[in-house]
Amino acid sequence: MAGRELILTNVTKRFGGLVAVDNLSFHVREGQIYGIIGPNGAGKTTVFNCITGIHPCEEGSIKWCGEEIKDLSPHQVVQRGIVRTFQTIRLFGQMSVAENVMSGRHIKSSQKLWHGIIHTPTSKKDERENWGKVFEILDFFDLTEFASSTVGSLPYGIQRRVEMARAMAVNPFLLILDEPAAGLNDNETQALIQTIYRIREQGVTILLIEHDMDLVMEVTEYLTVINFGGKIAEGTPGEIQDNPAVIEAYLGSDDDE
């Protein structure tokens, strides 16, 4: 049986005449904290959208645990243990923190429609177990005190934690984070770094996009750098930070002046 590895091979995604992802390959191994970096508009989020079934790719292969997943719908991808957060927070603003996290449990629920209508013992047991899991997750993310608070009334940094908590409610094997440090202050970013390590300790592989290079260099074990949709470099953080192609992509070259 194949391990829990994500392998992209020669993936290409086009939008009309625009090539957003160009013949991209990389390999995320089980247990890694893996980073995808590149300048704005490089195609990073599109890569995540292809992996999670939002945008089907025209060419190439996306394999998870040895299974081809490039043609699966988003909910089928989630069912296989791949869950993501978004660059722009997408929470239910009028619902409580606990209810938002509970919304991530629906795919784990064993209830049928009629169970909820007549409140069978099965439905009560299932709901009790799911709420128990929710409060475990709230405790993990230090969100218990905000359980009954309306999400829309909370500071941005706490909302970021709620979004990650909702993703973890699915019990993922692979957690995909799209710019998790965006909008966070220095203290919140340091707390995020520790949270990422703690999530990995739960046996979860992490794939992230991030523009905060201090965070990237601290937490990731391996990086792929893309520009104009194609790979320009890959390696450890130490190898990447001194790579001339990466420096040119971010800072430009003398010929650009």
C-alpha cells in the first residue's frame, strides 16, 4: 500500500491562453512540512486549487497515496484526508466559533437525514461524539474561551485560528495552508509557528504557501519555488535562500533596470 505521499507530475493548468501552472512536478512526503513559494502571481494558489479539485488540470498527474486524484471533486478530495485553508478567510461570520468548527465535522458524521428528524439514539450518539471532538480541537487551538462568540465579532488573528481549527476537525492526513500568516502580527506569527509544529506532531503532513520568509525558513523542511507557473528551484531552505534564480525572481536582475 502506498504511503501518504502527494506527488505532482508535469501538472499544467491553463485559463484560456494564460498558462497558470506550467509542467510542475514536486513530491511531498508523509510527515513533511513542505513549502511552495514564489512572487505574487506565480501560480501558487492555482496549484493548491488543482490539488483540491477546485480547478481540474489539463495535463499531468496528481497522486495521493498512490491514487490519481486530479479528476476528483473537492468533497471527494476531502474524503481522502486532504483539507485546506484559504488565503482569504472563509468562515460563517454569524455563527459561533464552536459552530464553525462543528461545520468541519459534517463529513465525519454517520447520520442520515431521518436520524436527525426523529432524534434516534444513533443520531444522539453521533452528535455527542462530534461535539466532544469539537471541544478537543478548540482546546488544542486555545479557542475554548471563544466557543460561544460570534466569529465575525472576533479579531482577525483569532479568526485565522478558527479557520485552521475547522480544517483540523476533518481529521486530515494532509493540511494545506494558503498564506496562514497573512495579516498576523509578530506575536501571532510566532504562535502560528508553534501551532504548525504541534499539528505535525499529530501525524499531519503540511503543505503551505507563505510570503513571510522568516516563517518559511524556520518551519519548512523542503521548498519548491515557482515563477510564471513553472518550477525554478527546489531544495532545503538553506539551499533556496542562496539560489541565484530565486533571488532574481524576487528582486529582479540588473538587466531588468
